[in-house]
Amino acid sequence: MNRVVITGIGIYSCLGTSLDQVRDSLFQGKSGIVFDEERKIMGFRSPLTGMVEKPVLKGILDRRQRIGLAEQGEYAYLSTLEAIKNAKLDEEIIDRNEFGVLFGNDSSARAVIEATDIIREKKDTTLVGSGSVFQSMNSTVTMNLATIFKLKGVNFTVSGACASGSHAIGIGYFLIKHGLQKGVICGGAQEINPFSMGNFDALSTFSVRVDEPTRASRPFDKNRDGLVPSGGAATVIIESYESAVERGAPILAEIIGYGFSSNGGHISQPNVEGPVRALEMSLRDAGIPASLIDYVNAHATSTPVGDMYEARALDSVFGGSKPLVSSTKSMTGHECWMAGASEIVYSLLMMQNDFVAPNINLETPDEDSAKLNIATKTVEKNIDTLLSNSFGFGGTNSSLILKKVK
């Protein structure tokens, strides 16, 4: 079995569009949530969202490459550029080692809706444009990144709701661990446009604390009233330890455990048993007891039921050791398909810089969250081993464990 290490990370999120910006936002407990006027005009129940700058890729990519990129693909291209740079990769290394790509993505709503609108209005499919099909497919991110960066290894998209990004990293980890790949560019991407969130808004799952955008996302707080959607992209480059050492790559951390499960119950209502199975599986895969986990980046999205069940699951597994816990979604909102990857980046930035980011807006813990050791302020702490949770609709669960390489 090969050891699997992280050699590069990149981020494009509402906390910042570079690793340095995001690190500072995490340390400061800075929220990226805003009031979106476009959502209000469209009749959304909640106009809140995480927001990022629109990338300007003209002059960086040629026209053929640009027209095939959906919104989330643009974010993913920039986060991957950053990750490749800090992993010290170049075209020759990528080609020689047959790097693959696995990204979590579960929608491409804007491209589909815009193409449909043109067809309905113009009654002429040729007016949709040649790039539309590549933007509208769920695999839009991986097909574009594989083409732009000339990747020759594994190439597919992981569609697992809000655990997509985490599962992408987990699958890449398994492929490298079992010797099927030397390196994989993993990650998650999420479009931010209102089209992608209209049906979620219709379910009344979003916070309506519209007069206090930065205080709306409040995981584990007794007075939480729903999540806040967000998006962007995160890239995590993973390699075999042997490959990384051979080429003198920076080793940021080692992935030592991946656990997954399905709740086997309601399509949208979580339970305790499913997450517990994923948590326990990740610990078994890592070969460590729960007591060695220093920090847990919780999935907690700020929904009344979801946070409750995760708190119970965490207490069930970690009740005896009580590691520090926080949900970075308190600052970012729920980055959906990207969250499992971005939260690995956020957690790794904490590990590298010896701090635990705060679970902001936690003023009154409820009965279940009161049992956890939740960081409500930034805590300066050495983190040797951490765990990150990601759960999603349909009852899909993923837990990843990272260890500092000394």
C-alpha cells in the first residue's frame, strides 16, 4: 500500500481568492456572506449567499478554452493553477506521471437554463453556441481541466451532493494507495448563480436573517434558522509519498483515512447512524483511535436537524476525548459540491499555521452541541491529526483524516 500525501492546494472562495487571503480570513473569523440584490429581484425567500469575484480569463486562456468553461469551471481553473504552482508541478512532470483529475460537482444550472431559454425564444438550437454542451454537463469541470492541463490519468466527476468534493479526494486517495495512479488533481467546484439555488430556496432551507448577512450562518447555535448557500472552487493535489519525495515536492500533509457510508433512510433527513459509520470507518482505515484526532472540521451547515444529528454522531465517536470542533461554514456558508474539498484546504491552512478557526455566531449552544468542544474564538493550537466531515442529500457521508508529516 502506498502512502498518500498532499503536495499542493488552491482556493477560490468567498473568504478570498488566494491561500494567503483565506488563511487570514479564517484566523480573523471573517464572514464572506452578503445580501444579493439579484436574488431579491427574482423573488427568493432568502437573498443571502457567499460571493466571489468573477474571473477574467481573457488573455490567460484562448477563446476555445474559455467558451467551454462553465462558471464553476472558471473557479476550478484558478484554484488548480494555484495548487499546481505550490506543488511545484510542470507540464513535463504531469505528463511523465500521468496525473489524473477527480472533481466533485453536482450541477451546472446556469448553462442548462440559458441554453433552454435561447431554444424556447429563438426556436433555433444552433444559436445556443458550440461551448454550451461542455458547460452544461455535470462533468464540465473535469473535462475542461483535463483538456487545459493535458492530464492523462483518471478523469471523471464525482456527483455525491454536498459530499462530492470530499468523495473526490477519497477516491483519489484509494487509487494512489492501491498503486493505480501516482498523482491526482482532486477538488470540488460550486456555481454561485441564483439559478443553481432556486429549488433549494423553495424548500425553505435557507436562513432569512437578511438584515444581518454575516451573522446568518450559525452552525450549532440554538437560534439557527437555515443555511446560506455559497460556492467557488478548491483544489487538492495528491500523490504517492514515493513520487513526491522523488521529485522533491513539498509535502503538506498525509491522508491516512477515508470513511464513507449511506444513511439508508430518508432522502433529505439525516440520521446519527450513517455519519457514525463513516467516522468509524475513517478511523479504522487510518489505524488510529478517536483520541488522536486534534480537530474536527464539522459538516454542520446551520440547519436545525442536520446540526443536531451531526453533534450526536460526533459525541458518540469523540465523547471520550472531546477534540476541538468548528464549522467553517459559519464564515463561508454552505459551499455545497465544493465544500468537502474547500474544508480540507481550510483545515490544512489551520494545520500549517497552528490555529483552529472559530465557529462564529455560536451564541447559545443547543442541548446536543453543548456536549462538543466547539471553538467559538480562534484558538492557537498545534494540530497533528484532523478529521473533516461532509454529508449530503440521499444520505451520502464522507470523512477524511489528515496527519502532519514531520
